[in-house]
Amino acid sequence: MASHESFARELQLPFPILADTDEALCNAYGTLVERVAQDGSTSIGLQRCTFLIDPSGVVRHVWPKVSVPGHAVDVLSVLHALIAGKQPE
């Protein structure tokens, strides 16, 4: 929690950063996945994904496997389409 608060403060973010310490949110959104290492061992890890949620709490779009380069542009494109009343691509 402290590192999240420090990060948000440092970047002057106008919103809170969540810390899902009990994994309740990760479980609800299905973002914990099994990972297989090169040696064949498995572990549970977080899948990086993005959920676009409207002010009413409705999930409007999901990016299940996020690749950082270009992702912000993709999110803004979908957001602008939704605001314009169009179906995002």
C-alpha cells in the first residue's frame, strides 16, 4: 500500500491506486493465471490486462493481454468511440 501511495503522490495522480492484498479483485476479474516456467514448473501470477469501466460500474471493454507499447492509444480510441456512441472496434 505504501509503495502505491508513494507512486500516486510522485506522479500527482488524481485517483487512488488499488492494492489488492487479498486477491479478491483479481479473483473477481479472473486476472490470476497459471504460468509455466521454462523448466516446466508452474506458479500463479497476474495477467496484465485493462478494464474500461464506466461511472456506473459497467465494464465497457476488456483488453485481456496488454502489451504496453501503444496500449494507451488503444484505450483512448475505444473511450472516444464509446463517448461518441459508436461500437468500439
